[in-house]
Amino acid sequence: MTETESSTTADVTYADLSAFQRDVLVVLRRLESSEEDSYGLAIKRRLEDRYDDDVNHGRLYPNLDELVEFGLVERGEIDKRTNRYTLTAAGLSLLQAHADALDELLR
């Protein structure tokens, strides 16, 4: 990770993300907790279940790219045509901090 990437990651807060990007992080966490691979089409399907509507590739992949740029998601290769997306430690930490804040609020 370069110096620019780490400072970008440190600057990103949960509130900086769009609702769609937040949902992508939640979907990635759920996929990582299941037996299903976290590739683009699996993410798309889970989001469509969540929204009960189609998710356009032109919406999904630019948002995944931005989450990668923020250092919250890592892109790896399953094969030559398929990428795997996983939460980074920073992405997981961001989700956990939000969950902790909600937990505190609801006590």
C-alpha cells in the first residue's frame, strides 16, 4: 500500500460512503461469512435481493473500484475473467465501528 492509499483509507468514514457502497460492504461481509465466492455476479445477486430490483453493472463495478481505491475492498483474481472482492482490515473495521455505534445507540 502506498502512502497515498493509506492516507485515503484513513480519511474515509462511513458517512463518506454512498448508501449503495455501504450496502456493498455489508454484502461482502455476508458473502465472506458464507460458502459463496465474493465475485461480481454474486455481489450483484445479493444486492438485487436486498433492493428487490436489478443492479446495473455500470453502477456496481465503478463503486467496487472506488471502494478498492479507498482501501476498504481488495480485488483479487479467481481466474482470467473473474475477480474476487474481499473486505480489507480497514473495510471490516469501518463496518465494525458502525455496528458498535448502532449497538451503543440502541442500548
